[in-house]
Amino acid sequence: MKKISLLLASVISMGTMAQLKFTEGKFNHILEQAKKENKPAFISAYTSWCAYCKKMEKDIYPNTEVGDFYNSNFISAKYDMEKGEGVEIAKKYGIKVFPYYMFLNGDGEVIYTGTGYYNKNDFIDFGKKAIDPKNQIAVLKKKFEEGVDDLAFLKNLLTVFSYSEPDFAQKVMERYFNRLKGSELSREDLGLLVSNIPNVESPLFKIFQERKAEIAQKISEKQYENLTMSFYKKGIIQKAYDKENKILNEVLLLNEAKKVMSENEANKFLQNTKMRIAFSKKEYQEYAKLAQNYYGDAKDFNDTNELNQVAWRFYEHISDKKALQQAVIWAEKSVALKESYANTDTLAHLYYKLGDKKNTQKWATRSVELGKAAGEDVKDTEKLLK
């Protein structure tokens, strides 16, 4: 009997070690334990609504190889950035994107960071980089300050600092593109450029303008114009929105917007901005009212992803029947523009919430078909068919 008990204990122990072990406890206690064991702390920052956070939780953290590596090298903990201690952690470390990962020393100083979804091998490599002294943040910054301009090095810096220190990342971007002067921009380079231009006053926007002829060979004239306008809009919002107090100066926004667009476009821009701010503040009833007014019957909207996103947000946060019926119209338009697993799933869920069993079955069945063909995880959709 004793041997059986020991065997069971061994199996349980192995099962526990087979996955990444997250230690529960206060943040300062995690740091104390990290210092005591002379290991970095690995912090996984997540939110309840983050899809990639859930995917990491489901696919990667339970993996045996991941667990063996992380459990051996780190004291790991995870916090919801919108609850409890997580709110202060997010504020202290400037965490705004999810999933977000930090490696900290026992004093709470950042050693290495990352964000997004990783497959098993990449996540292990990510951890290996974190414990390699030459990749640690202080060392990387020192090399940058010394003038290192190797393209691979600069790309690595962007991976590390794009979200944690956007101002520093801007300096890295400037050096990266100055280094590329005289060289052809790849599509990857173009993607880096347009995703990191904060406004039209940035030196990166100047590069975007100077290389218009070259960029025009990779995207259409209309796409170039739309990107240019998006950079103007970013700058206008930065001027008109007080992030700290979450207050929008509507007059300033309209006045600035009218300098680069028509009055009608400026008013639409104001409506869209107010709508997005309401959602970010979790003022869902206000968001719903603004969205219903902004999108209407969706006749003037042709972005399938945009329509699907607002329809899904209504499913998640809105209970009013009339509002949900309007969201169905948006989801139907999204499907008509380009049918996908995502928007048919949204349509099925909206019908489910409205109590329409026939259409729930119809669209859930179609969504599962599309999802399986695309290699998606369709378990949540299949629940609608039971």
C-alpha cells in the first residue's frame, strides 16, 4: 500500500511539473521568492477578454517542455491587469497590450519583455533570451547608446521595446530607417514603418513621405492616402484627448480635423473617437448609443472586420433587444462582404442571445464548417449546437 501511495505521489508530482507552474501570491512576495532562489520572476499579464491570453493558457502553458524550462529557470506568476493588484502592476510598468510578459529581478527591475502569442519552441527561445545576459534590457540600451546600428540588433530592440518603452522604440526606428537609406524597403520594413508612425510630426512620417514613390509600388494610391490620414488622426487625438483624466476636448478635435478633412468627415471622426473612448472606459451603454448612431444600417461601411468587431462587442456587453437586432445587421453585412469563421460565429452568437434557435443553428453550423476548414478551434461555436 505504501508503494502504491508513493507511486501515486510520484505521478501527481510529475503531472504538476509537466506544465508551467504559476505561483499564487502578492506581487512583492513573488519578487521576494525570486530573490531568495536567485531566479528571475516571470510575470504573465493578461485580461479576461484577451483571445491570445486564452490561447497561451490553453495551448502553451500546459506543455511539458515549456513547463520543464520555465519551472527550472523562473518563479512564475500571472495577474489579471484589470483586477486586484494587476491594476497597479499595469500602471507601474506601463502595460497596455496583452498578453504581455515581463522578466524581473528580485528588486522588480525589468530584465526582458515580450508580447503576443508564441508557439512552444518560440516561447522557450523567448525564455532563453531573457536569461542570456547579453539580451537584458540594460545591456541592449547600452549597446544602442554606443551607436550600434546592425539591422538584426535594431529589429530585436523593436521587439523588446515597442510596447514597454515606445519613446525609446521611436529612436530605434529612426536609426533603423536611416540605416536603410539607399536600400529598397521590403514589405516587412514597410509594415514596421507604418505601424510605428505616431503622428505627422514624427521623423518616421517624413521617411514615409520621402519614399512615397517606392512605397506606391507596394500599396495602392488609395491605401497610401488612407494611411496618411490615419497618421493625421493619431496626432489630432493626441492633442485633443487628455489620457490621464480621460477627457476629450471636442472643440479642439473638430478644429484640428477640419484642417485636413471636410466638415462632414470631421464630425464622423469625432463620433468615432467618442465611441472608442466610451468603450475603453467600459461605458458600454454610452458606447452602444454612439455605435448605433455611427453605423446605422451599415450601408456606408465596407470593412468586414470593423463591422464584425462592433457586432461582437454588442454580443459581449449589450442586452437591449433592439440594439442586438441592429448588431445582427452589421454582422450580416460583414458576412456579405467576406464570409469567415469569425463573422459567422458572431452572427450565430447574436441570434443565440436573441433567442432565435433556427438562425443560431444555421449560422453556428456554417461557422463550424468554415472554422474547421481554416484550422480554427471551434469548440465554443459547437456549444451553440447542443
